[in-house]
Amino acid sequence: MTHLELIVQAMYTKLAALPGLYVMRLRPFEEDELPASNVLIEEVSPIETRVIGPQDWQLQFSVVSIVAGDAPFAELEGRRSVIHTALLPDTSWGGLIVDITANGFKNEPDPELPLVRLWQHFTLQYRNSTPLEP
């Protein structure tokens, strides 16, 4: 298993208590599946290029939570808090990563359906001793 796969597995484990959690789900959610959250890995890139020695990487990801209803902001705030608490108290995840930071969040009501999306953005840094493999 690669270091990146270990990180994604740890992320999923940290968020596993959240009902309706998915990682990189691409198909839309059905109404009976809500509330649901999807972890979207957006970018993995080297922080600086090295030829020899450990390589530092940056992983950007978002957690998108979807809640049905006309005004589900209390439920969204509960999900936001649970996600924040699961990912951020130990910013090294027991030594697996170098750091994780929260980059804000945004509530997005759907213009056509009675649901709201909550986008939470994170940046995670880690070090890999295999320079050619994220």
C-alpha cells in the first residue's frame, strides 16, 4: 500500500462515524440517501522537487455534505463540527502526515431542490520516502 493510500484509509477511518460517508463517489445522491458526505481528493502535488531523499507532498481535498430540507443549517453545522473534530485535533494523525489545515467552508443552497451542500476545504502535507510515488 502506498503512503497516499494509507492517508486516504486513515481519513476514511477518522470520518467513519459520520453516517452516509463516501470517498470519491461520482454519481449523484438520491434523496433517501441524505444526509450524506463525500470526500473529494482534488489535487496531490509535490511541495518542492527532490531527486534524493524524502519528498514533501500536498494533498488538497474537500468534504461535501448534502442535507435535504428547506432550512437544514443546524444539521449542516452539526456535520461540519463532526468533520472538523475528526480531522483536526491531531494535526499529524499519529505521525502519518506532517500537518493538516482547514481552509474554510461554504454553504450552498440548491436553486432547484430543497437541499443544501456544505463544502469544507482542507490541505494536508505529508512526507514520502519514495520520491517518485505520491
